[in-house]
Amino acid sequence: MAAIGYVTRNGEGFKGQIRTLSIRTDVEIVPNNRRTNDVQPHYRVLAGGVEIGAGWLRQSETTGNTYVSLSLAAPEFGPRRLYANLGRAAGQEDDDTFAIIWNALD
């Protein structure tokens, strides 16, 4: 699994960058304060003020830990959605730093 960016906890959300071979952009993952049911996302993902995706809180079946599952879509990503999770950044001791880990199997 490849990290396509890194974010740091910023209040109730996250702020950082998506960085791939062809894309470099600041990204914010902000709480969805208008969420009214379980289908709607817990977070909105913004790049340059433009919404490019959403995030849902999920619980790991193996560890029971809560994590954020992301769905991203933009013309720069091509015709398919990108799916990723926020996970512990390798080599980071800071509990507020997360990698955006791309799930290539979805």
C-alpha cells in the first residue's frame, strides 16, 4: 500500500498534502457538520476550496480501532475514484500525523 500524502490532526479535522508523481496539492479533511444520517460522510475532503471527496469513520474488524476511510474523485485522478484510509505514518512518533494510504485493490 502506497502513501499518497500526509495529514496532521487540525482540531476536529486534518490538514496536509496529497503528493503523487503528477499531483501536489494542499488538502483539508473537515468535519461534515450537516450530517443527518448514517449514509452521509463524517468528513468532507477539500483541495484548494474544492470538494474532492468524503470520509467515513470505520472500525477495524481485527483491532477494533477507529479509522477514517476516504473516497476521492477529481479529473486529475482519472475516471475512477481513489479509495484510501488514514493510517499511522511510517516512522512517525507523532500521534497526530497520518498517511493517506491508497488502496489500489478497490
